[in-house]
Amino acid sequence: MPTPRRSGRAPAPTRRARPFRPNARDQAGFTLIELLIVVIILGVLAALVGPRLFGRVGQSRQAAARVQIELLGSALDQFKLDVGRYPSSQEGLQALQQSPGNATGWEGPYLKKDVPKDPWGNAYQYRSPGEHGEYDLASLGSDGAPGGDGEARDVTSWGEGKTP
């Protein structure tokens, strides 16, 4: 049987499928220059914002020390209500966790956890009777020495910046 003819046209050529090969400019991604610009911008932002954030770390540690001193003061007041006196300097803040032998009426522990260290990892300074009140309670700041400015400033139960 003869093949049917199309109306005067030549037969359509067959196309072979070619794999897609994108040109280099068609490929997605970043150039080295673009990446360097982004890194430089991030570096400038870190240089501008970083010091401000690190300054706030010192302020937040000072605030945390103030809050801890207030909480320890509340525990010391509860101890006094039960025992009739504040712990002596020899008994220290440990009397809030463990009953001293001579404390009749002790109903502790007065803290849910162990006596905390200050935000810089140093022990709180406690003295009873105190020079500024019935007791003196202080954190010596980041330097661990009396006095200081900024983050090294003392935080005390009777006011800031005074040495215990």
C-alpha cells in the first residue's frame, strides 16, 4: 500500500533530544566578589554592634548580683525570724542550708539550692554583725577585689560601690 502524501510538504525532520547543558552564565550561584562583599559587610556590622553587646554583659552581671543579694537577704531575714538572730560570720551563708549546732528554732533550709556564687564565680562576702547594718553582704565584682569601676564595681547589700 502506498504511503499517504502530505499536501506538498516535505516530511518533518525528526529531532533528537539533546541533553540540557547550561552556559556558565546560566548557572546559579555567587561569585567570589559577591561573597567577599557579604563577608566585609558582616565584619563591619560585627565591629559596630559587638562592643555594645559586650558592654551589656557586664551590666547584666551587675544586675544579677543585685538580685542574688536581695534573695540571700530575704533568706537571712527568714533565718532571723526563726532563730532570733542572723548567722554569725563564722557560720556564714552555709547556715541557710545546714543548721548550725547552736541555732534553736532553725526551720531551713532557707534556699532551694546551694548558696550561689556571684556571677563572676566568686563567693559572696558575708559579715555579721556588719559595719553597715546587722549584716553586710557583698560581691566584689569581676576583679574579686574591693572597689573598682564598671564591671569590677562592688555590689553590696547596703549600697553600690562601697567596700565591705
